[in-house]
Amino acid sequence: MNSANLLKQISDAKAKLRKSEQKVADYVLAQPNDIIHMRIVDLASEAMVSEPTVVRFCRALQYDGFQDFKLTLAQALASNSTFEQFSMNHDDTVLEFKHKIFDSMMGNLVEAREQLDDRALEEAIQAIASARRVEFYGLGASAPVCADAQHKLYRLKISAAAYSDPHMQTISAVTLGEGDVVVAISQTGTTKDLLHSVKLVRDTGATVITLCPANTPLAELATIPIFIDVEEDKDLSTLMSSRVVHLVVIDVIAVGVAMRLGPNAVEHLKTIKRSLRSLRQNDRRIRSLRISP
């Protein structure tokens, strides 16, 4: 478990804790790095609770005691110390916000990798590999992800399309049937137009694969839900970590589909690569252009 997961576990459980135990949770969430150097008496003093309260807090989170909790927290922080969520400020230099963005992105990718359900991925790969048609639905920032996914499947000779317009999604939805697959991609899982389209798809008997956060309306409509929960700075609309995570998950699925289709699919990809060579300028020609007056 990485630190983001453990701290999220504490945050999610906080409402179910006693008020005194919530004080411990608040201190741990605010100062996680300090906890690993504390004794139980130190934490109790800082959180202004009794030592038995600290023990009850740990056991409420399914740990044997404070030492067990502290060891898990230390391991989590050590494995994820470099990649943390960030907030921007106006004094950041290019170097500073460059590192913040890259580190946060890598952290989100690692966290998403650990959260992905391998069984759900297997089911999605099988459904797509055997589908008559595969349609990708996404709006806004999810639209480029759908276009990328359609391109990857097209290279595998799978009948695929991508729709980012609600009207086209509706038309597509009512033409589907059993044996077809829709992959609905959303960063929030709450977009009304997308939910409307997916409900129509469910009525046709087609399979619905979703890439979206857990416990959202879109996830609940899925035949095969693939949960992607990414923490982002919601004030920075241009920083779309979830979009990058979605792209990587699509890559995983596409590779899985290619492997499921067998050697013929791999040979076809090699044929495409060879056919594209004529569209690229010769390296020697490029060098001659660089040195010509």
C-alpha cells in the first residue's frame, strides 16, 4: 500500500470513528511523516487524547496496535515519498512546477497501477477481443482518449469508433446489440449526457466497460467496471492526470487484446509499420537538407 492509499483509508474511515479517535486521525493526516518517529505517548499527547484512544484508533483501521500501524505507515511513506500531490503557487519557477507536475503524474500512475483490478482487465480484454463492434464514448478531456483507443484497435483490425458528441453517442447506442461493446470513459463518472448514452446501451444488451472513479453513477451502470481514482488539484483545469492514466490503461487493454488475438495480430502490426516507412523522410535526405546553404 502506498501512502496515498493509507491516508485515504484513514480519511474515508474518519466519519465512523469516535470523536476522540477522530482527533488522532486528524493529527495523522496532518503530520504523517512525524508519526513514524513517535511513541504512543507522544501521539496521544499531541492529539490530546489518551493512549488507549490511540490503540482503539489503530484497531478501528484493522491494525493490531500502534506499532503495527506505524510500521505500515513508514513502509507506505518510504515507497511513495517522492511522488506526492501538489499545489501550485504564483512564486513557482518553471523548474519547480515542472518537477511538481512530473512527480505528481508519476505518483498517480503508480497508484492507479496498484488499484487496477486484474480480473476486470481480463474481462475487458476478452470482451473487446471477441466483440463485433467496439465504440468509445467520452466527452471533453476524455474525447482524445477515445480517439487514441479507436486508433489502437483499428490497427488490430477491430471494428471500432469513437464518439465525443452526445447526439452521435445516442445514435450509436440504439444501433448496438449483444456481442457489441461500449467503452465509456469519464474523469468524474457523473456527466449527464454520457450517463444517458450508456443507459441506452444497457437496454440493447451490449457490454459496457467503464473507465471512471468508483462509487459513481457511471460505474454503477457498467457490465465491467474499471475503477480509476486519481487525486487532482481541482483548481488547475489544465492538469489532467486522469487523462494520462486513462491513456495508459487503454495501452494495457490494447496490448492484452493483441496478445489475445495471437501471432496474426502481431504480424499485422509489423506489416503496418513497414507500410508507413514510405511516408517518412529518409534520414540521409534530412541530413543533406540541414547542411545545404
